Amino acid sequence: NAGVTQTPKFRVLKTGQSMTLLCAQDMNHEYMYWYRQDPGMGLRLIHYSVGEGTTAKGEVPDGYNVSRLKKQNFLLGLESAAPSQTSVYFCASSPPVNTEAFFGQGTRLTVV
Amino acid sequence: SQQGEEDPQALSIQEGENATMNCSYKTSINNLQWYRQNSGRGLVHLILIRSNEREKHSGRLRVTLDTSKKSSSLLITASRAADTASYFCATDAAGFQKLVFGTGTRLLVSP
């Protein structure tokens, strides 16, 4: 039972480079989320998806794009990385409303 | 802006004492959830309370919800050193189908 798996766990990027973070869940959950966590800021919602083929913006979507082509995967893309995107990124998934969310272990991204 | 704000930002207590954390939020909700995060790790779900519930218990945890004041509290009784972690409230805002987190409370329990 893998739950929610994030790939990679660590990454260092140079300013202007692009990358994709992969989130995979094996619980058949409808909802998936991408958050970023910065010191003293808690978790901020970047984008989320309520089902395969659908995505929506969260609190801090600028500089990020997402895709949910398959129900089990939610991809977060950075087209042109900036130092301000240095953060820890968490993916989560959940069934529909009134249920808990399950989190991955995080991806620590540094942009230099 | 974030939906939830926790208070206090940091709390330091001795083992055996109770720890109380508060959460305030801004809009109507379907439910409010509490999560725990150990340093550098992912979040783990602790307890969920629905908007029509006022109090809920789970082991040493007690959660209250006051929708008229848009606030919730998490009480951890008889704290242990292993309870040292950050605690976050999260709201499933009514009509929005998304989970939004507060800023968290850092709890330190000293032996």
C-alpha cells in the first residue's frame, strides 16, 4: 500500500530551468492537491483537481501549471523556475467531501 | 490569503500537561480537520469535525467547533514528548471542494 508517492524527493534547479513534479496515488481518490510549504507560512494551495481531466487554481497558482490526465496522477510543472519557488512541495489526495486527505512525503526544491 | 489562522504560533509545555490550540477561519465550511506534521515529514490526519458537530473525541484528542464564531480548538491531554510537532487546522470550505490550511502551531513537549 503505497498511498501517495511524490517524485523526486529532492531537486536543485537553476533559475530559468523547468521541471515536473509527479504525484501518484493508488487509493482511487477523486480529489488531488498541490501545496507549497514555506517557513512560517503553513501550507498554501497551488492547484487542485476534483477529477480526471479537471484542474483549478488555488491560493498561489502563478508560475505553476498542472495536469490530471489520469485519475491516479497529478503533475505540477514549473516552466521557468525562480528562486521564490524554493520550497517544500506536498501532494495530497482525498475522496470527495467530509473525508481526510492523505499526504505524500514532500519534495524539497531549491532554485539557485 | 489563508483560510485558517492558528493561535498560538508556538507552545511549549511539560510532559503530562494539556495543550490547547485554537483555529479561526473566515468562510462557511463543510468540515474542519486537524493535522499533525513532524519535522520535515508529510502531514498526518488527526481528526475531522463536521459543520453540524460541536465536539469530537479521539483518544487523547478533543476538538470543539463553534461555527457562529468560526473557530475551533484542539486539546491534547496528558501530553508526551512524542507529541512534539506542528499542528495545522484545515477547512473544507462549503461549495469550494478544496482543502485550505492554516499557518500552524508548533508544539514542544519537554520531558
